[in-house]
Amino acid sequence: MLTEEQEKALLEEIDKLRQDKAALISRVASLEQSLYWFRKKVFGCMSEKNLPLDPNQLSLFTQQEMSSDEKAELEEEVRKAEEEMTRTIKVREKPVRKPLDTSLLPVEEINLYPEGTTTEDGGLKDDFVEIGTEETLRLERIPEKVYIVKTIRHKVIRKSELKEKHPEERHILISPLPLVPVGKCMAGSSVLTDIIIGKFMYHLPFYRLIQQYHESSITISDSTMGGWYEAAVEKLKILYNLLKKQILSSEYI
């Protein structure tokens, strides 16, 4: 007598054999269909009404009906077809990812020790000894920072002048303003450069540049940025004229 587990395993094996038998029957039918197709391709006209729909009809076109010459020509045709398929089918290779060149980037190190193995000052406890490390690299980026440069110019005067001279005669000392690209303009040289590079190198319209600054907590109107841009490129006009003159004086452009 079979146990319940043995009976269950036997039924599963029978079911698997049935599935394998069905797969083999389907495979044989497919191969016979292919044989029929190649035979019609070589020796007769192709027509959908001539294709056998019933697998039992495939026995009408078995190899016993073909002469030796027909079989040789069919095998040659199959060989040529296989060679053609081999040439046309390209296996897509998995692309090899090139490593990033990070040699010019600063490196910030983060040291991690297993929990409970270090002292309060971060050193390894006496009960443990380090036997090696595993390093992992990760590329990070800090968003661009927008900030205000506040220039404070201190006014000074000689003490003697405070006592001896009238207010209109006193000589007040103050440092001159640093040179700036555009006078009486809130935008510094870095902002003006950023606008020009964004527009000409990265082809960004003003509304996208404004959005970038808005994400950095500063709202700039379209007219304000346009005014900064016009003032900056006007300062570069002398370079434009020199470059144009040099190009036009060349033998060819």
C-alpha cells in the first residue's frame, strides 16, 4: 500500500509526464509545420489555403514523399536560412559602465564603526582591534548657494579735526567702493556671469533662471533679470567689437 505522500508524489509525476508529452507533441507539430513550409517554399507556391490546420494532415507531407534530390535541396535551403538568421540576429551585450573620473573632486570621509565598539571620543575600545576596511564611494552635490555680500565702509576722521575745524571743513576718510561690473546694480559679478552662461552656454530662458533663483529663496522679476542681462552684455560690447574685427580681418571665416 502506498502512503498518502507517495500517492501524491506519484500523481504529480504523472501530471508532469502528461505535460511533457503535450509539449513534445506541440514541438513535433511545429517542426512538421516548418518542414512543410520550407518544402512549399522550395518546390511550390505558398498559399494560406494550402497550410494544414489539422496536425493529422501533416502525415501527407512527410519525408517519405520527397526524393533524395528534393531532400538535399531542402536541407541546403534550411542551412542557408539558418546562416542568414545567424548573421542578422545580433546579441545585445550588456554595456560596460565606465567608472567616473573623480580625481579632481574633494573627498569627505565618513568613518563608521559597529555599534558599541567605540568610546565617547570616537576611538576604538581596547577590547576590539581593526582588521580592515570596506570603502564605498557615492557622488553628492550641494545645490548652488545664493547669498548677499554686505560691504560696510567705515567713515573716519582725525580727532584733531573734530576739535579744531568746523563741520564743513572736516576731511572725512572712507574707502572707495570695490570695482563692480555694473554700477548701481544689485547683482554681483557672479550673478551676472551665471545669467550669461545660463543663457548662452546652457540655452536657458529667463523664466528658468528665475525659477532656479526662486528655489534658492530669492524672487527676481523678469524685468529685473532682463535689465541685469542688458547691462552686463553692454559691458562686454568692447570685447565683441574686438573679436568681430579680428574675425573679419582673417583670410577666411
